[in-house]
Amino acid sequence: MIKCKTFETFDPKRVPSPCFVVDEVAVENNLRILQRVQQASGAKVLLALKAFSMFSLAPLFDRYLSGTCTSGLYEARLGRGEFSGAVHTFCAAYKEDELAEIMQISDHVVFNSLGQWQRFQPLIEQARAERPELKFGLRINPMHSEGTTPIYDPCAPGSRLGIPKSEFANQDLTGISGLHFHTLCEQDFAPLDRTLAVVEQQFGDLLHKMEWVNFGGGHHITRADYPVDALIKRIVEFQEKYAVQVYLEPGEAAVLHSGVLVTEVLDTTYNEMAAGDSG
Ligand SMILES: Cc1ncc(COP(=O)(O)O)c(C=O)c1O
């Protein structure tokens, strides 16, 4: 059941099918909460385009958030072309020709492995010479699971998402100004707090050398019972302790309970069981 008043009285027959219907007021109410987090904590909040890319609403997002987080070339083009804020790109692995364009249109580019960061150094040097303001980061993997489904858990054993602490030994991190982690999914503040404790314990020495830290997405900040003040306090402490700029890149939280997908049943069939009857 969608927790949005608009849809209690919404008549799906008013729109074509299939059709995504989004309640702008509900989105704006979410954005106000995210804006409060930004203003009270000093963190910057980015919209994860992989979760919501309805760019007709870009002017609304521009009024409240600091930019977009993108997961590859096409989202980066969307973020740069349609939204007015910063574009932060993380991709599990970059193709060389796409990386060149990504570095022209992104503000932060985050690598998933030291291998790609090192292999693309000539290209990176060239991009940096053209755009000295371009920042680079690495995705870390604290190997601290908060998820319940292993296949969706970036911290599951053998995960290829993010660099575990052991891989950092004796690495030259010249040119890296930030760290990124994304380990949560639809979660409350307590899992983030526990994750941060592990990140600090494992990567504390690196954090002191960084300019920014991106806490990824998966924070259910706009859910009615989310302790927003506890989040704000934790971000303030973290930023002060390490002298870093914190970023959050929620997707779902920005648009929670704000839309429906209207569809219709065109036919029903029978083959030993009725369609839709799984057993
Ligand atoms: C790197 C990264 N950032 C942000 C997000 C957005 O997550 P959510 O929509 O759960 O907030 C995702 C989702 O998979 C992600 O992989």
C-alpha cells in the first residue's frame, strides 16, 4: 500500500497504460527532508539516477539537492545535460573510450579497483591537465554485511564491489582525494552507524588523508520513522573528525511513496493452472 494521500483517490483510468504516475508534492516533501539533512549537517546529497531518472522533474531536484550520482556514461550525460548540480560517477568497471567522456562531464570519478585506477593513468593525467578541478576516488569494501540477501549484499564473501582493506597495503594513492562505500539497501540509521564504525576502524588512517567521503545510497532517510537528527549528528561528527566533505547518494529515499505504475490486464490464459497462480 503506497503511503501517499494522492493515490488514495487517484483514478487510474485517467491516464494511459502503461504509465508511471508521480506525485510532485510527495517528491517535494521528501526533498525537503533531504535538504534539511544537507543544511543541518553540511553533507551534500546527490540523487542516484539509477533509482529515478525522470528528468522532467530535474528543475525540482535542482532546487533541493547538490547534483546527481551516476553509474556510467549515459547517466552521466543525463546528469550533466538535464540537472544543474555536480555529477559524481561510479562504475563497477570503465570502458576506456567511455571513461574519456565521463571524465569530461563528471566532477567526481570513482574507481572500483586499484587495477583500473592504475591502468588508466595516462588517460587520467590527460583529463586532469584539461580539468584540474576533476576529483578521483576509490570505492572501499568494509566487508561488513547489513543486508539480509547475500546475492544483493556488496559485502558478501568474494564480492567484487569495492576494494577491501587488505588490498591497500603499500599502494600509492597520489591523486585520490576521496573514498566511497555503498553497502546498504532500504536501511535505517543503525546499520549506517555500525558500518561507519567499521569503516573508521579499518580505513581511519586513509580517512585523515582524504577531502571527501561518499556514504553511497540505501539510506531510507525519508521514511516516517527514520531518525534524521541522529544522522545529522553522526555526519557532523564524522566531517569534523576527518576534515572531509560527506556525500550521500540516495535514490529511493528521494522518491519514496511518490508514484505508481499503472498497468492493465490484457488477457488471461490457462495451462494446468491459471495465469498468476504459482501453485
Ligand atoms: C553506488 C550506488 N549509489 C547509490 C545507489 C542508490 O541506492 P538507493 O536507491 O537504495 O538509495 C545505488 C543503488 O544500487 C548504488 O549502487
